[in-house]
Amino acid sequence: MEKKGQHGTYDSLLTSHPVLCIIALCVIFIAIDPFHISPIGGREFKPVKHEVAPYKQVMENWPRDNLSRLGHHGKLEFVDQVFGPESLEFDSLGRGPYTGLADGRVVRWMGDSTGWETFSVATSKWSEKICARGVDSTTSKQWKHEKLCGRPLGLRFDKENGNLYIADAYYGLLVVGPEGGVATPLATHVEGKPILFANDLDIHRNGSIFFTDTSKRYDRANHFFILLEGESTGRLLRYDPPTKTTHIVLDGLAFPNGIQLSKDQSFLLFTETTNCRLVKYWLEGSKTGEVEVVADLPGFPDNVRMNEKGEFWVAIDCCRTPVQEVLTNNPWIKSIYFRLPIPMKLLAKAMGMRMYTVISRFNDDGNKVLEVLEDRQGKVMKLVSEVREVQGKLWIGTVAHNHIATLPYPLAVN
């Protein structure tokens, strides 16, 4: 009897099950992505399951602002004068705001007669020719220049001496004196390895500076892949000025982002953007060193800032979706989905993602929502990074847009 050869077997499969063969070839093509045409093309993409509270549980319990009061009462400020104003700060003389821009500068507002002036840059290599792109600074055109020009994110003044501390995504923890100029690096490495993505900071009364390092794998220009993978290599760090040393406080965090000490400094709060939550780390008392999740959030939090009462404002890019939860719990589906040769915007739209701004005020323990303000239509802010409550006004920053938003606060009761 004549034996059927290997080629004959393949021919039989092709003729008997052509549709299945085509599907199999398509799956193989997508998995290999030889031409790097998917959103993750050419990258070592390792999605993992991560800790995030159930979507239904969070959304059913989260208070909503059905009047979208931020959108209706908010005001656009400094349109096309500031580019990606991530963090907002005011000095001890009340001047400001100061803010870090996507072109690498820290600038400050000097009033209508003077306008905005450059206060500081991260490096002496900064030049207007290479770094300044105006309104294009918040687009992908700037990304390839960020490592040289710097990207200042979190800002904090030391009210005692007037020094401004800066978390720069590429240059690490920096400081600049009250007169401004080129900033001085304080922490660029920890345990002999570079700090890849410094994000936000706060200053303890003993002089220590707590700051977040968002990932050991991805820098700011590639931050979206931290969210896509669900990787948790981020850290909470502490810089000690007397010894000029940097220490790891917490490791294994999923996109640690904003950070804020409590009024009595017995604890600090930080946000985990990937896990959509607000986390407490105890610095004093019987719980010293313990970590608690104090709030599960409806979207992706950025910075957290305290008002004069000791309450906390959290900036949230809202909202999570049920499809996102499916991908989070099934990394293998995520691995296939984001290898489809389809633009990321369309893949996100298919997941039901339509981002808008939510800002939330929490009590002084950080575990109870006191107020929620939304801008569901993106009238004043589609993506938000920070909220500062200063002298009867909320100042709202964004890493993505070319303006600042303000809102009189407290809002008048109709």
C-alpha cells in the first residue's frame, strides 16, 4: 500500500478545512507580527494579571456628578500659552502658578503685564531650537526629544528655604533655588541602577523627600505600555538630604503616580494608576510600615494634593470599562488583542473607552469621598493630572493639553 506523504497530508488539510487553515495562519501572523504593524509591534509585550477591584462593585458604589459641574462652571485659562502643565505650585510669597511643561521647562506666571517666564530647566543642554515646539510639545513630535530636554512632572516648594523640588521623568529628583536657573540633580540612581521614570514627590518635615519611580522597564515616552501590560515594577523612594542617599521604601507597585503626605505626616497617600486605586502608607504609630488600599476608583488616578483642611483632591481620568476588566483578568486575550493590525485609538474605542475628567475630594483619612466634580463632555478638560485648591479656586492641570482649567470653589449653591 502506498503511504501518504507529508505534503499529501497538508494538501488534504487545506482542501478539507480551508477556513480553519486561513484562521490559523491569521492567528500565527498576528502573534508573530513580522512587519510590526500592531500597536505593540517590535516590543517585548508581556501582559500580566494585576490587582484591580471588580468593575461592577466600584461603579455601583462611586458617587456621580450628574450635573457635570466642572464642565459647566470651569474656565479655560492660558490657552496655548502652557503645554502639558502637569503639576501646579505656588511659592511662599503667593506667586504662581509654577508648572512643568512638555518642552522641559518649569515656568511661572508673573501677572498680566509680564505673563509667563522660564524659571528653570533640567539641564544646561536645553535649547529653544531643539526643545521648544509650542503647542506640538504635547504631541508625539516631542517624545524623541524628551530624554534630552527633560519632562518636569511633580513640583513642590520647600516653604522654609524657597527651594523648588522637581520630579523629572528623565533626570530624576532635582532641586533649584528661589531664583531659578538650571536645576541640580539629587537622585538619579538607587542601589546602583537608574531611576527610569520619576513622577511625583512630597517633602517630609524632617527634610526627607518621598517620590515615585513609575517603572523599571518603561520610561515616560512609553508609559502607555505600563498600563497595557499591567506590569508592577514601580517603586516608592525616599531621598535623605544629610547623607545624599536614596532608599527603596516600597517595591512591586503598578504605576505609582501621585503622592501626598497627610497634614500630621503620620501617613502618605499615593495613587496606583494601573490598579485604579488610592493607597495609604503608614509612617508613624502602631501601623508604621503597613500598606492599605483606602479607595478603589472608577478610572485612572494621577496626582493627589491636600487642601488647608487636610482633605485630599485626587485627579482621575475616567472611566474603566467592562471590556477592560475582561482583558485585565485574561492576559492571553490582551496579548492577542493588542497585536491586531489596528490603530490603538480604534482598539480603545472598541473597548468602550471615552476618557473624561473626574476630580474627587476625600476626607483627611483618604478613605471617604466627600465630593465629586465631573466634566463628562470635556468642555474644560478631557484628561486631568492634578487639582490644587488655593484661595477659593481649584487649579486643574493636565499632562495632555495646552491650557489650565480653574473653578471657583466652593461652588455657589443655587
